[in-house]
Amino acid sequence: MSIDSTWLRCPNCFLDLSPIDDRVFGCGSGHRFDRSKHGYLTLLPPGAPRTIGDDPEMLRARAELLGSGAYAPISDALVEAVRSVAKDAPGSPFPGGSGSSLRIADLGCGTGHYSAELARALPELQFLLADRSPDAVRASLRALGDATGIVLDIWRPLPLRTDSVDIILNVFAPRNLEEFARVIRPGGSILSVVPTERHLQELRRDGLVLDIPSGKSSRLIEQLGDAGLTLHSTAAVEYSLQSDAATRLRLAEMGPSAHHVETLALHAAGARVNIEPLDPVTVSVELLSITHVTPT
């Protein structure tokens, strides 16, 4: 595993980071950051909250669920969206481009599943994998070992250089639109996957996952202009997922609901659906392709 410092700036003073030796990266102001034995850098600003993001149990449930192919239609939609964005982008390795590799920053990478799927379909891409959870970044680097991995706080100024990213991948993750607009180059894109009100509605009915606020994608679209961003396209991905008790438990345990729903209730529900007829679970998301407005 290696660190490509051309993505990175210091979280303290915002100067560019560069390697000092094999394991230490630093800036011109003298700030230093050690690469962990697992291959990632922790680039948190002073005073960053002590939250740790997704814990190992959430990541385990997510890896099992995603590895089963349950969300494969979402991965497929992302691959097609990246193909569509990349083929017309300056520097694209696809027909019409110059042949250089596009740079994708997966911000809120989780297990790295979606980036790994993109890398399998489009091996020309370069990846940065970033999350608040060190366990998530470590898991992501296992899935995509030649990527650059960093731990960051999505709500603070990002430790990424201005105009250093071609495409931001943002799947079921928080968004800092002003910072996203800063780090993507003019004409670059954000691909954001947002759940609809119908997503996992059967599990919400049984109290196994948290409610989804109505109009999430509409509110996101309303916020784009202030950050110099504009909506390019929207695609719906909705299907019925045949599920057994184990799948339903993974769906509940892999997201923020795991912090709010009692474990005993989850397992009781799992035992109950083992003996009751299982209805399909609705998977329903919107894939928003958002463009950074090129200054005139």
C-alpha cells in the first residue's frame, strides 16, 4: 500500500503534503503525519470531535450484505454513471479523452465496496478512500490495495488539494458541498446515492431501521447553487430484494440504525421472520449526478 500525496494538503495549515520518508508525510510549516501500519494516514484537524464513525460490527454486516450482491443494481448504476461522466471529461481514458487516468475520491467510503466494483469494471481509474472511521479505511484498503487511504472529518475543511479530484463518490454518506466543490476540478462531478422514503420501508414498518426524512434529494438539489454546483441528471434505482432473516438483520445492523435499535429486538425480529412468510424488502435510491459549474 502506498500514499499518493498529490491528493493531500495539511489539515492544520492547508499547505501541500509530501513524503518526508517512507512512513512520514509533512508540510512546509513542519506538521508531520505518520502512515499507520495498515497503510493509511490520519489527517484530522486540531479539535476534531472524538467520533469514530462506523464500528467493526457495522462494517462486518455491511460487507456481508454487499458481498451477497443485494445492492448490485446500485453498483451497476454507479459504473454506468462513471462511464457517462468520464467519457466526456478532459483527460478521460475513454474514447474522446486524452488517455490519462481519472481520479475518484470516495468520501464516506465505508467498506470500499463501490470503489472496488468501479475498479473492476474500469481499471484505468485512480482512487482515494476516505472515512471518519479508521476501521472503514482499513477495510477499504483491503478491498482496493493500490488506493490512497485517509481518515478525515467530512464536516471540516478537507485535507485534499483544491481541484485535485475528477469525480467524488458519495454513497449513503454525509455531504460537505462547499468543500466538495473546492476539491473537484471545474467541470468535475459528484455522484451521490440518496435513499428515498420507500427505501427499506418494510423494515421501518417493523421498527428495525430509522425513518428516512422526506425529500432528502430535493433538499440536496436546493443546496447545490450556493456551492457552485448544478444538477446534471437523476436516475432512480428501485427493486424488490428477496430476503431471509439474516439479510434483514444485516440491513438493520449495517447502518446508523444499529446505534439506535436494541440488539435483542433485532434478533427477536430475526427469529420471528424465520417462521413467518417473508415479504420482499424495497431498495429505493436516487443517483444524482452533480456537476461543478465551470467559471466563466
